[in-house]
Amino acid sequence: MAERKTRNSASNPVWMDGLRMLLGLFLFIKGISFLNNSSDVFYLLSQQESLEHLKKASLFFSVFHIIGGLMIAFGFLTRFALLIQIPILIGAVFIVNTQNGLTLQNVELWVSAAVLALMLFFMVVGPGRYSVDHKLLRQEANEL
């Protein structure tokens, strides 16, 4: 009987692990930046009446970016951390950053869109071999 080869995230190329780590570090730094510039974030959100209710939630966005970014960088519960981040980035792309227009000069929009695309990419391909998830799952598989 022919064995069926299944693909898991451990077979991802090493560059994907590096890209996941960079994505996590970027989110971590962005979260720190939001905390350092919280008055700017409050001002941005208060400019639109439809976003006024998000002013209080912006602190949570910072915390989610900091903790989730570290989780993604280390590959710990990676898909869960990505799942928490995705709604924040969808809001950033489609609500906050589109207010400045869909022009090439709106760099923040394109960065947010690229980060969202990377998050969706890693939701599909998984954390990779250099991750806490892989180390834990591989150890459990060896014990079985």
C-alpha cells in the first residue's frame, strides 16, 4: 500500500520561519509604538464619529499587538495569535487607513494590507519548524 505523504508546517522553508518571526517583531514594535503615541491614536480615532467608540479599545489593540506579536515571533499558539490580530488589521485596512485615500502616498494603508496578507498566509501554512508549536507537537507525536 502506498504511503500518503502529508505536508505539515515543519516542511516549510526556513525563510518562512524568518518571515514569521519578522512579522511578529513588527507587530510587537507597532504595539509599543501605539502605547508610546497613545494620544495620537486617540486623536486619530476621535476624528471620525463612527470610530469614537474605538478610543477605549485602542489600549487593547496595543496589548494584543504586543502579546500577539511575541506569540507569532516565537511560534507559540501561532494560529490563535493570528486569529486575534486579523480583525484589528482588517479594521486598520478598511476603516482607518482608507480615510486617507487609496493612493500610493498612503504608505500606512499599504503596510497594513501587506501585514494582513502575511497574517492570512501564515494562517494557512502554519508556524514552521522553528516554533514552539512545532517543538511541542513533535514531542507529543514522538510520545505516541
